[in-house]
Amino acid sequence: MGSEDEDVRWIELDGAVNVRDLGGLDTDDGRATVAGRLLRGDNLQGLSPADVKLLVDDIGVTTVVDLRAPGEIESEGPGPLTRVGSVRHRYHSVLPEAGSATDVAADALAMLRRDGALSRYPDDVRTGYYLGYLEDRPDQVTGALRSISQAPGAALVNCAAGKDRTGVVVALALTAVGVKRDAVVADYAASGERIVAVLDRLRASRTYAADINSRPNPAADDTPRPETMAAFLDQLDVRYGGAAGWLAEHGFGPDEVGALRAKLLGST
């Protein structure tokens, strides 16, 4: 897969492999996101005590924005961060509340969802799924952004693989505060550098193993493609007038965008 991008602020942990800090991303107005404000990650169930200390004591994580579906959460059970009193969890599932599908098995999703995704965007089914998050669960998407902006310290957004559901919520947050489009796309694609390790971890979980093992080449299926996020952002512009337009349409107005901007970029 080649060497990893030196600009990506990976957080090396024992029990998760796709965690990074979203500081240092340039905005269209010449600013940059502040480190230690927004993190993104994959399944957090296997965090070690040292991982917890790094995230909570050193980085200052106070809020986990968990995008997994209720069935995933029940199957996996409480993770290490749920036992830390200073860390609050906010649950915002962006999948329709049906079945046990996960974001690590797009090709094995129910036919109805796949058909819906293809009808939304025939050129890239994954882009169609992402648009479905906005259509099916707008309240949960906006709720996730509020949880980010209201976090007293660092907010850590996660799902199972940390690439699809997390990728969409993070892309919306970054786009809403003016991060350059190329930087948003590059951040999304960075998960591809660790997709093999992500899938290896999830194979050890009874929640996700069957989904992954049902496909002949899951690493190829699940590697994020820059074109997918670029198409999603294009469709966001075409259908809703951009991230701000979609957010305003769903009750997340300029004041809340301002609060999110202050959270990720700091005070002007």
C-alpha cells in the first residue's frame, strides 16, 4: 500500500488502529483546525489501560460520539472508555434501525438498502449509502455534530471501521467549518492506509466477523476511494447547496455552525 502520509496525525494505540487527530487541516480562509479538538477512530472495544490514559489524560478526550447501531453496541458490550467517569458517550446511529448490517460490509447490506443507494447515486454505491445517512437519519447526523461542538474537551467520533459512518460525519463537520475540499477528501482516504489492520481486528469480533468473511476480497471492497468522498461532496452541493445548506434544512443553523467552527478552529 506504500508509505503512510506523514501529514496524517495518527494516534498509535494498542487496541485500535484507525485513530487520528484532525488538527492541522487548512481552511479556505487561511486558518487551520486545532489539534486536540476532534479525533476519529475505529472500534474502541479493545483499548488498553495505556490507550485510555493517552486518550483521556494526555489528549483530553471528554466525549465519545458513537455512530454504531444499537445492535452493534449491545453485541460488543461496554468498552473501556465507558468505565471512565470523565468521558461521556453520545450515541447517534446513522443507519436505519433494522437488521444487523455494519459499515464494514457494504456489499452484504440488505438488497433494499443497496437498491436505494444505487437509485441515489448509480455511479458509486457507497456514495449512495452516504447520501442515505443524510436522508434516513438527519436527526442523528445533526445530533452527532452537536455532540462534537458541545464537547468540553476533545470529541472522538467512532464507528466500527472508522471510515464510512465516521467518514461522513467528520466530512460534514470539516466542510461546515470551511476546511479545504482536498483536505476533507484526503482525510477520508487516509483510512485506506490501515484497512487491512482494521479488518483483522474486526474479524476477532463476533459482531463483525461474518460480514467480513462472507466476501472474497474485503480489503479491496472496503478501502476508501477518494472519488467516493469527492462525489459525496459534489452531491451535497448539487442537492442541498453544500453542507451549510443541508444543515440549515435540518435545524442546524448559523449559530450552531458558528459553535462548531469555534470548537474546531478556536477563537478568532
